[in-house]
Amino acid sequence: MHDERGLTGPAGAPRGDDRADTGTIYRPGYEVAAERILEHVAARQLRPGDRVGTERDIALALDISRTVTREAVKVLSALGRLTVRKGSGVHVAEPSGRFATDSWSLFLPADPEQVRMLFEVRRTLEVAASEFAASRATPQQVRAVRDAARRSADAAENDDFDRFRQADEDFHRAVAAGTNNTFFESTVGVITQLKRQVLTIGLRGDQSGSLVVAAKEHTDIADAIGDGEAGRAGGTMAQHIDGALVQFQHEIRRRMLSVDLPSGHPQAGPHPESR
């Protein structure tokens, strides 16, 4: 029998709805279900456009309640990973980015190794983008970078994670636009969407903590681009992305171990900011 609150494990114990008094981390059932659906897609090697099945098929295959399956499909549809076609069921979504192919449909946002690989590509790409932007960006494009950096600083000052995340995405897209290279813009756009999935599925709900460091790095990168200093822009961007990767990996591993470390604990790292 399905547990309507979430998922059921081999012995009927709920998965994804663990409470604090059990010593494990609470994760909404739909969040864990979304992660398992993506694993299901990857295991079957489904490609963009392939049919996953009906919501009922998915619920039965993964032993998830219909209610939670429906919520998970809605989340994955909003993230651009699945599409629901009337009369046909659930399909793997076609990526909107020009160069996103198999990596889009097979990406697992709660897998530390895949997050590492994503950030490896991101670092290489965005360091180069910031260096090119320092020498190519028009005054209008520099203003767009500075504006996004300022908005991220305002959001950080108010500890507003949602506003910060939007400003962060705008900032990295603006830097890519400053390269005046459509391939940089398109690829950074795809990476930004994948990073959003990590935040939504792998790290959703961890919105406390300081965003000030990331916002300060945005400002430093924007200043370097505005001053035309490619080396400084690239170096600061590298530091920015490296710091974010460490935080993301720490938090994902903490969740995988289901250890709810208290605030201030020596092993409780800073919030994985949307850098």
C-alpha cells in the first residue's frame, strides 16, 4: 500500500518525510519522489522526447503514492525536465538550450559527483566568459552586470534567498552576454538551469545563512569587468565558483548521510549559496 504522505521503503517506513526527532533531515515526499523519477529516467537511458509513462505508471514503478507522484511531476515540469502531454502521459522534456542534449535528461541534481562535473564545466566556461566580458562588454552590458550584482547585494543584506537566487542567475547571464558570443550565452543558460535543479531538488529548504560573501564576489567581478581587468575578473570568478562547489557538495553529502548538524557545529558548513 502506498503511503500518501510520501514514499515507502522496503519495510513500509516512510522515505522523504523523516522528522527532526528521529535524528534525520526532513525532506518533503515530492522532493524525494522527484529525485527518484530522475534516477528512473537515467536508469532507463531515456532521451528528450521519450515517454516515461502515465503518472499511474510512474507511481507503480517506484512505489510512490499517486498524490506525491503528481506533485513531483509538477515540480519537474516547472524545472523543464518533464512535459505532460494530454492523452500521452509524461515525457522527458526537450531542452531549450541550443547545446543541451543527453546531459540534460540524465542529470541527477542530488548526486555529488554529477554536481562536481557540472561545476567543473561551469568553472572553465564562466572564468573564460568573465575574462572576455572584461575586454568586450559594452557600457550597457557592464551596467547590466553591475545592476545584477547590486540586486544580489540588496537581497543578501535582507537574507532574502529567493531574490538573491534570481539576481544571481541574472548576474551570470549578464556576464555571459558581455562576451558578445552567442555560444557562451546559450551554454551558460543551460548550466544555470541545471544549477537551479540542484537548488530546487538537492538543496530545497536550506535558505538560512549568509549570502554576503557571494554578493561581495559578484560586486568584485563586476568591478573587474567594468575596469577592463580580465585577469582579475577571471580569478575572482574562479574563487566564486570554487567556493560554491565546496558548499554544494558538503550540503548534499550531509543530506545523504541524513545527519542534521546543529547550527554552529564544526562540521556544519555554510549555506550552499546560489553563487
